[in-house]
Amino acid sequence: MLIGYARVSSIEQDATAQVAALKTAGCELIFREKAGGGRWDRPELHKLLSQIRKDDVLVVWKLDRLSRSLRDLLTIMEKVKASPAGFRSLTEAIDTTTPAGRMMMQMVGSFTEFERAMLKERTKAGLDSARKEGRIGGRPPKLKTQQQTGSHQTRKQRQEDRSRCRSSIPCPSSDCVPSTSADLNRVP
């Protein structure tokens, strides 16, 4: 039986084109997932790997849909091979039911991992360059500077109020616990 696996990296992306290609290839069962390819915690992939049986063929639209890490890709391929099942990538024309297909899959997997490493390197270089120019990436702060200052002052005022309250309330010496600076810095 041909079993398809379609994966997109984010919620905004759509796997319709992958699913259509897998159906055209003859897949009877298709697992769909929205998760990053560099992550191992993908429930649909694990469900697929637990259901794959002898003489089944795992089919993906493109090799990087299965994994972007060569190590993970080889782990997945070992699990498929242990079933014993085959693997086929439609775009790269890889079919591990043949010796040439197994060799080709390992070569393409190496290039996929290299491509991902290069992308990370370019991204890091771009972020470093932006920081040198004074631009900071990431999410903008939720509070403006004025709001942050006000919040800090409010917290400090509460701590002072608690300290004054503790010192003005008479209590039996056995019940009193002297407040420490650590107590004063805690936020309720």
C-alpha cells in the first residue's frame, strides 16, 4: 500500500498541492501535519511509522517534507527499512526499493542538510549586520518605556507598604518572623 505524508511548517501554509500530488501518485492513506521539519515531535509522522507494514511504501512530495536533518532522515529511513517497507520521493525521483534509489536518497539528504545549514548561517549574518546598524529584531515590547517605569514604581510602592505594615503591627515574639530583603522583593 502507498502511504503518503504531507507536511507544512506553519499554520499559514497549506498542504493542498502536496496532497493532490500524493493522491495522483496512488496513495491510499495520507497523513497531514503542520510542524517544522527540523523537529522530531511530530505525532502524525510517528503514527505513520507505527502503522507502516511490510511491502508498504512511504511517499512524500519532496524529501524535505519528511525531514530537514540528515540524522533524522536516516533515522526515519531505518524505521521504514525495519518494517520492511520502501520510500519514494516524487520530486527528487528517489525510490529506495532499488539500490540506486537508496544511494540517491542519502546524497540528496546530505544536500538538504547542507542547504539548511547555509540558510541558518545567512540568517545569523543578516541579524548580526542589523544589530551593528542599530536595528534590533524580534517582537516589539508590549509596554512602552513609560508604562514599564510606572509598573516598576507601583511594585516598589507595594513593597514599601508591606514593610511599613509589618513594622507597625504588634505581634507576639514567637509569631513574628523578621522580614528579609528577599521577602520585600517578592511580587505577590
